[in-house]
Amino acid sequence: MCPTSGPSCGTAEVIYQKMDEALQKNAIPWRNCVSLSVDNAPVNTGARNSIASRILKEHGSIYIHGCPCHVIHNTAKQAGLGFLEVCGFDPEDLTVDVGYWFKGSTNRKGYLTEFCELHGSEYLEILMHVSIRWLSLERCLTRTLQQYEPLASYFKSSDEKQPRFRRLLEAFSNPMTEVYLLFYQATLPVFSTFNLLLQREKSSIFLLHDEIRSFIRKLLSKFLKPAALQHQGLHEILYKDPSNQLPGFLNFSHTMDLTSVTN
């Protein structure tokens, strides 16, 4: 039996053996497996001594591809980096700073509660965004928006010297911060809803093709005119044609490769 704990439990050899045991237990030959979907860590997809290299020895025609959840997350992250380059706003930085500012401080939470009462809103616990938990950003920025006015009043009424406080004061003094948060609140569900589907415990492979096409059309609808989306086939949509793009997106074609996404 392969170890399920200890220093060697995460090696390619052990993981592969556990997969092989599961297939043998259910009388499923490797030749019946069509593809392997994993993230691109060396233990998974390395050319040598990886899970993929071992599986390819059993079945040379199996298709190795990236984890769809990682692909969706990385797509959203790259879009966020583009937004940061243009606007100078990073929602992760803001939500992390807000979370750490109030974490473990009863006095600061009590002070914020007073501002919530002054603004006629209910105090809600500040949520902590963790970068490795992809879906936490949407919840954290939504919570920030729910208490935006009390938070802005809190930071504007205090006079702290810590770098984190100065960053937060600057952010909540900028009228565009709320606009940026509202933009992300409206945009992130396009990615998170699809990601949640991919993370379901129930088999969803029969849904994948149609859901990926739907996801791509939702992305295209953000920057293309409705008339450009009338084509039935995604490859027929001329998304690089400036005449099909909404105002403000004329350079978008340089940042998106639809062929690589749909394939």
C-alpha cells in the first residue's frame, strides 16, 4: 500500500500508484482513459519522473492538459494585471490591507462598528482574502462594498502613521476606488461561476463543451458589439476587427487569443 501521509506522500510515484490502484480496483484499464487534467507543477507534468510521464508509459495516446480551474483563474489574474497597468488599482492589495488592519483588533472593530451605526448600516465581520483561495476575492470586495461608507469615514477620521493605514486612507479618499470595486464585483462572477462548476464533486464532463463556449461568449460580450456575436460558431466571430469592438477596446485584440482558449 502507498503511504497517504508523510514526506513521500506527494511524490509522483506515490500519487501515480494511488491512481493505478483506484483504476485496478474498478477494473478500468489505462487504455480507457482519454486525458489527464492537472496543474503544471513538475510533479504532475514534468518530462521525467512525473505523474504524466508514468501514465504515458501505460497509455501513450492519453492527452495531458492543464487544470481548467487554473486556466480560468490565470485568465482572470492576467486581466487584473492589465487593469492594474492601466488604472493603478489592485483589488487584492486593498482587500488584504483591509483584512489585516482589522484582524485581531477589538478596538478597531469597535471603532468601525460606531461608524456603521452613524451611517445606519449593520456592522459585518471583515473577511480575509487569501490569494491561494481563488473565490475569496469576490466575497471580500463585496463585503468591503457593503461597508464602504463606514470604512471611508473610519480611515478619514483617524490619523495613524503605519504604512498600511496610509495606503488605506489614500484608497478610501479616492472617489474612483468604489467605482473600481463595483467594476470587479460585476466582472468576477463571470469567472467564479464557471470555476465553481468545474469544482463540482459530481461528474460534469458532459457539460464542459457547452459551458466553455458560453463562458467565452460572456467574455466576448464585454467588449464586442451585439451584432458581432450573432455568428453561431465562435471561430467565425471577428473579435480582432476594430469595427466590431465597443469604444475603448480597440487594443484588446492584442491581449486575447481565442483560438488557444477554444482549443
